Amino acid sequence: MEEMFFYPGCGLKSGAEGYYTSIRSVFAKLDVNVRELPDWNCCGAVYPLSTDNLIQRGAPIRNLVKARSQGAEVLYVACSMCYNVLKRAEQFAQTRQEEMKRVNELFEEYDDYSGGVEIRHISELLLERLQVVDILGTPQEKKVAPYYGCTLVRPAEFAVPPRILEDILKTVGYTTITFRNTDRCCGAYHSINRPDITRTRVTEILTDAVNEGTEALILSCPLCEYNLAAFNMVDLPILWLTQAVGLVLGVSDLGLEYNRSVIEPFTREASHHE
Amino acid sequence: MHSCVHCGKCSAACPFTEWMDVLPDQIIRNIQLGRIEEIETMTPWICASCFACMATCPMGVDISKLMNAVKEKVKLRKGEDWTRIDELPETTLREMPQILLVSNFRKYTR
Amino acid sequence: MNENEQDQQMVWLFVLDRPYKVPAGLTIQDAMEYAGYKLTRGVGCRGGFCGACATVYRIEGQYQLKADLACQKVVEDGMHIVTIPFTPANKKQYDIDAPDMKADAGILLSYYPMVARCVSCNRCNNICPQELEVMEAMNAILQGDVERTARLMFDCIQCGLCSMRCPGEIPQFHIAQLARRLWGKYGESPDQMLTKRLGEITAGKFDEEYDTIMGAGREELQAMYDTRELKLA
């Protein structure tokens, strides 16, 4: 059984438990053991864009240091925001030696870090395993649309492979829809100060998806999921990537009870196809 | 920043311009003219660092980074937090996931 | 130099930058009293449990500002100190018996949302005189694990040094206290011994003993104290 070093992030522990549950179940079906990085800490959720505020680099890089100390060569991340932060932090560690001298002082209990842990999104391993294991879902009429949001695809340098979510969903038998707003921001952290902005953004995204014939929205970002579900005026089912995959592969225990939006009857129909 | 040709594609790509009083390309112009600290604007708060501007810029300007610099240097360092943590109602906070609090506080508090 | 000073080794202690020659081997607290300070605040149990005597110090020739408890840390030569008897950190008022209270990270975050400002810099761990994993305890809240916070911070003595050091201005010690209270009261397994003892107190098991002590005069109390049962660890 293959093992994947896994960084869940705070989202998957609080709010997005359905994502974590379905990751465990689906990867178990694909013969991959999910090994959670011990003692991981919050990555900071947003990548620090200022070059001189080095203390904010500490949080993501500390996780990389811990991963290396566990012997991890690759660290898999499920949350889009964590993925972006950790992937950019790894590049920072590899390329910014001067700044890293100072950042490393934060981790006195560990050897200095200068990169060495590859950050990958779970979708990358998911697609690879689906191709290797050769379990295919039955082709079906269900139309689903991936919602990438921002941090999975931008900046381009740190993006997951193009159309990877469509590829995964097609592989297991869905019909996919790529809609205009698939990578347009949901309003992110505006939900505290200006929920009106988030509401407008979410309504535009969901309306667009529904107009294109989408029956369920598939995503991997806990902040997007929170916002989309909070302002889901059109009652579009919103599912985690691994839940959508698990449904058609006949995987049980997908943590569907945690979902914030109404997902029936979509999930029942998708899992009882012939 | 100096390579900006003011084509306005960033402002066209930005999903948040309807709430901005100064458009992203105008922010760049004000930085170029050295008067960014003088203008009154909400724009750096409204930017959500979604990188849509950066992805569309033909000159490869990292506009999100510039916007962040304006936010940190012009706003936050003058002690102006946009999120007043002390004033957030407890009932609201109970509903909010950690990822929202962490990202918001990172962007909007000193 | 008196006779006493000739007999034992003396070291220099600087209190708020005033130099005092004090006997080596004393704790900071005893040394301050030796130097003539009458301690009324910033002193408590003298046994390392109450957290009242947090003290920041630096040793001459070293750049680090370190911290410890004045009642535990032994003076070193060239030690510069300032006591931190109180940390004006934000402490929230709450009703632990309120119907919506539960052992849930959301409750902690609703009173102390600034936990989300943690940058995992580890300064709190470095300064903690109890050597607790404070940073991990704060991260546990972000991960929704109140039990872990409560357990990691079980030995917290509320000295407040962590929050003095924190770049995120997080009052870790107050947060940990609420975490322990929530877990203790609403956690999956309420402490059985605590429940038993509370029952005994309510049933009046100790009333007689209590009344005897409260009714005793000074000499009687002194006699009780002198003949008390000593529990040697």
C-alpha cells in the first residue's frame, strides 16, 4: 500500500470534515494510506506577499521543516489555500537563501531548511491512482462543474495541471461542465467585513453554473465552500472533489453528513446509477 | 511596476471593481506618481488577492503584491486595522470557520 | 563587607538597573528581599505554582532576554531583572454555565478570535517557564481540538509571559484557562474524582472540619499547624 504524507489544514478539521473523511475513504479504495503530518501547524491561509515581513514565512515553512524531519519527500495538501501557501513557501525556501538564514532562526530545534519537500495537491495523486488502479465509474448523465476558485490555479507558476478536476471527474464517469466563473474569486475573506460582496460574488458564480446546466459544484477549498454554502440561494449541491469521486466508485463513508448545502437527491442518484 | 503600460486589463479582470473607489490601474499610476499615501481609497481593502489581475497583465506586473504593499505600508502600519477584532460579535464568530478568521486577520489586521 | 559575605560567594544582581551584591544560591525572589525589597505584588505561593512572580532577565554578556519565575530561578552573576507581576492581557467575561457553552473550538474563538492571528513563531514555547507547548495548544484550537488545548496547557500557571512575547497579541494563558474549563465541564469524560469530591463538599463532608478551623484562636491554630501531618513527596 502506498503512503501519502498529508497536510490537512485547519479547514479539514473544522467545517470541512466531509472532505477529510472522503479523502481517507477514497484513497483507501485506491490503495493509498493517508498519513497525517504529526504536529502540523496553521499555514497562515494566505501567502505573505510582503517580502520583508519574514515572521509570516515561519508558519508554512515550519510545516515543511516538520515534514522533512519525518522523512517526507512529497507532502500532499487538500485545501486549495494551504496548497498555494505551502507550495509558494517551498519555492521561497529553495530560492531565497539570505532571507532563509533569518527564517531558520525560528526553528532552532531543527536543522536549517533550504527546501526539499515537494508540495502536491491531492488531485494530482488522485488522477494518477485512478489511472493505475483502473477502477472506472459507470458513464452517467450527471453533469458536474468543478469550481477551482483562485489559489488552485493562480499564480500560474504554482497551479495544478490544467483541467485536472475535469479529468478526474470524467475518468470516474461524470459529464463535466466548464463554466465562465470556474476560477473567479468567491469573495474569500470578505465574509467578515463585507458579506454583501461575498453574497454578490457567490450568487454570480452559482447562477452561472446553474445556467450552464450544472447539477453539482465540485471544489477543494474550505473557504470557497463556506462562502458558497452560506449564500447558496439556488440550492445547488456543493460537494468535495473526493466525495464526487467516491459516490460513483461506490465508496461508503464519504462524510456527506457534514456538507453545508443540500446535496440530496443528487448524491442518491449519483450513487445508485446502473 | 514601471513596466505598466496602463492598458487597464487588470481593472477589467478584477471581480471586485464595483466596490472599488480607485481602480487597480489607477492605484499603479498613483504609486508611479509617488502620491499613493495622499489619496483616500478603500481599494486596497477590497482587493482579495485573487490574482486575476496578475494572470491577465500583459507586462507581468504583480499587481496583487503592489496592492498588498499599499495595504501594509499605507494602511496597516499607520495603525488602521480594517477588521476590528474586538468589535466582532460573538454570535457571528461562532459560525465562522478558522480558515476565514485566519485569512481575514492576516490581511486586515496589523 | 560583613562576616556573612566573606563566608559565601556573592553575585551581582541588577534590579531595574540598580546593582546589589547578593549571596549566590538564592532565588531571585529571596535575593530581592535580601537586597531590601519588600515584595507585596508579584509574589505569591513561593513554590512555583501561582504564576505571580514572572520575571524577565538578561545575563551580562548575553543578548537574549529570558524569563522565569522569581521564586524558582536562582540568581546568576550579572543578572539584570525586571519583574512582570501582572500582564494586562485581554481577559473575557463569560458564564461557564450558560446554556450555549460546550467544549467546542468555536466557543473559544468567539471569545478569543485573535487566536487566528498566530504565526507559529514559537516565541511562546521559548519563554514558557513551565516548558509547555503553547504554540501547539493554540494551533489545536484552529484545528478544532479543545481537548488537546486543555491537556497541553494543564500545567499553565497563568504567569502571562507567553502573551507578553506574542507578536499576534494572543492572551494564550486566558484562552487556555477557558479551554480547560470547557473541557473539564463539557468534555467527553468529566473528571470522576472531581465529580466525587464536589459531591462530598455539597453533602457537607468537610463542614465540621472547616468550622473547627474557622472557630480556632491564634494559639490553637499555631498548635494545629505545628503538629500537622507532613506529606513528603
